[in-house]
Amino acid sequence: MNELRLTAFETLPEFRPGDDPGLAILEAAGREGFIWSGGCALVVAQKAVSKCEGAIVQLAGVSPSADAQRLAAKLDKDPQLVEVILKESRLIIRSERGVLITETHHGWICANAGVDRSNVPGDDCVTLLPKDPDASARAIRETILRETGFGCPVVISDTFGRPWRMGLVNVAIGVAGFAPVVDLRGEVDAEGAPLEATQIALADELAAAAGMIMPKTGNTPVVAVEGLSIRAAEARADQLQRPAAQDLFR
């Protein structure tokens, strides 16, 4: 019988700039009696990583540009918040009905360039996405490998909306130690028919599974997923991004 086990670490601290998330995860695992194994992967919420890396902006210190003020008036948004969003974006995809969808400098297409006010100390503070989420994932993986001998796959996750679907789902914005997309094209299904288009977004599936016990109202930003069989590989999260020429929603 195939089986996965999800474990949310419950004794993690409130992360602050300069903290080492990998060491904090190891310390929480030790307190909670977690046993590291070769079939384990980690999913770490972007917000925790951003806090550790100091990717926090106080809106009171932001001077909105004329472009930000015009866009804020159109969308009924805070001009200072819009200015931060524009600085985190390389392209505006949609700006209507109070919604601002942009392409971030990483290439992710999401609401508000991932700039977020939730679960941040202070009324006028926002977090940004990590500058290099893959590097953040690698650093966590390397710390755990050094201390435990297990090079577990690591996913940095964030909450995104989806075209044509209601609700939000956690997806991968950073990966380390495994290929985020499993390409099954050329193989056959259970009936022997060839698979012609099947590519599985494994990193997104891990992020979504972990999201079920990573509530926005709780303090469990790290989840271990056990029972996996994942081949180690060097990879990047941008392999999950559909090329613009194939994107039907732009």
C-alpha cells in the first residue's frame, strides 16, 4: 500500500531577519522527535523564508511614483503598496476590478507580485518574495544534509490563485534536490496506451499537500512529507512556468 505522511513542525519560532531557517527546522525536529529518513521532503512557506532573509518593507517609508498613484486610484488600492508591487514586477498582466496581476522578476505570474500583508508584524509592513527562492531551498537542504546526512528535497511554497478555478492553492516557487516536473511523455498508461502530453507538476503537488496542514491562521510554516520515492536531481522552479508562447491566459 502506498502511503504519505504529513507532519507540521509545531515548535518553530517567529522568524526574524537573520535567522537560519534550516537550523530552526532541525531544532524543532529534535524537540518534536522527528526522525529524518531518505523518503522525506520538506515544504517551507515563503513567508518564513522571506522573514529570515529580511524581505520586509515598511510602507510608511515608500514614496509612490506617479504611475503607482494612477494605478492605485484605478484599483482603489494603497499607493504605497502599489509602488512596492511595481518594483517587484517586470510586467503588468492585468489591472482591473480591484485586482493587480503581474509577472514578477522571477517570472511568476500572481496577484500583487507576491507582496503580502498577512502574518507580518506591524500594521504597515509587507513581505516580498525571496530574491532567489531556489537558492533559499538549496541552503535549507544543505544545512539538513550537513547535520543529518539526508539530502531531502526542499520546496519553497506560496499561495496562488488559478485561471478558471476558485480558491487558492499552495504552489512551488523554489526547489532543491529534485526535478519539479516529472515528464511521462513516451511512457504508457495502465491500458498500454502511449502518454503524449502528461507532465506531472510534482513540486506543486507537494506544496498543495503540505498546504492542508499549513493554515494561514496558524504558525506551522514547515511540513515534512514522508513516504516518497524521488530521484535526486539539480533543477529550478522556473521549469514549472509555462513559456509565454504556450500561455493561453496572457
